[in-house]
Amino acid sequence: MKKETINGSNGYIIPYLSKVNGNEKTVVIFSHGFGSSKESPAAHAVASVLPKYGIGTYIFDFPAHGNSPVDGERFRISNCLDDLAAIEAHIHELMPKAEIAYFSSSFGAYINLIYLATRPHIGNKSFLRCAAVSMPELFKNNATPEQYTLIDRQGYIIMDYGFIRPLKITREFYNDLQTHDLFKLCRPDMAELAMIHGDADEIAPITEVRRFAKQFGVKLTEVNGADHRFTIPGGMEQVITAAVEFFTAN
């Protein structure tokens, strides 16, 4: 894949990886999970297959993730949305006739759904793997009382749970989460969605995903025994198959 950067709208560069030849009818933008990066194994597993079907791929780093040059002070939901918009605009400028679609995982799916619900967007198809549809509640449940005390006292905490790089979480980001409830923001008509989720997901429990899928009429594929990273034998192959079918369907 080609490694490049573009200038975002907030004064910093956005690193990305791409594989396009310029003739694709469809280009998929990949959004990674919380603490992950454009080097996400799940993203690369799917992205490595899509070119065989004439589909181009772009995978970018959210602020304060991967090779992003900024720290957690710039890790805000609005900046994540702006960066996704910048990548989309860049692709549309280079390939104005190409259909744009999205593949997003966990926190990336949360951002993608906010984007579809609240921002003008070119793409109209999104495939969501292990979507963190209840991200505000997930963060609340997984932060310790000591971390909340620190956020309140000093305005930030540093989280490092085997992340690509330690992640600074500010009080402002925490407040962002409280004002972005997907169950209130999303609409059934905002895009064509498909979801895949493991029923043994230990990070984003499937119960909330089932509720989201039912409320918004989304096709949900449940994978028996799959955890958040789909590490069960054949798990990622099921993700690839479902994503290919979704992106290649007329």
C-alpha cells in the first residue's frame, strides 16, 4: 500500500495508506478502533482482498493514533469527523466518478455512524465490524474511579491498554461522548448499513448492537463465539466474506 499524508482542516496532517489505480468504481475508507491505527490487522485483512474485486482502499489514522503528529488534546469527536471528511473529499477530488463506501471497526464505527448522521457525506454504504454503538456507556463502564478523579482534577488521563501508543483522554473528549448518543442521532435512511459482531465480544457487548440493528433496521450477522478481534478460527475470513458481499452487491 502507498503511504502518504494530506493536510486536514484543523492545521495538522492526516497519515494514510492507500491502494488505488485510479480506475476503481468503488473506494472504501477504513476507520480503526480506539487505541488502534491504520495498521489495524482487521483493516488490512479486508483491504488486502478488496482490490481483487476492483475496489480501492484508504486507511487513515485518527488524531493521536498511529502516526498522527498530534496528541490527545486534538483527539476530539469533531476532529475525527473532520479528518474522515478530509479523506473523503481527497478521494472524491482524485476520483470524482468513484462510489465511496466505508468499513469501520469498534470506535471507528461509532465515528462513522455519527458522521453519517450529522455531516454531509458522499458515501452511502457502510460495513460495521464490532461497532461500539454504546461508546459513551462503554467508556464509563471501563474507566476506573481513580481515572475519573484524575480527569476531574487535572483535566486528562493517559490510557495504555496495549494500544499502538499511549492515548491522552481529555475532559473535553469525555464530554464529547456524553453528547453523541447514536440511538438518538442515527436514522434508518442515512445510509445502507450492514453489521457483523461476535456474540462473545468482551469489549462491545452484542446486546446493544442487537438493539441498534432492530431500531434502525440494519442487517446484523452474528458470529458464534467470536470475540472483539474475531480471533476464533475462521473468524476474520467470515468478516472478509461478508464485507466483500456487501461492497460488491448492486
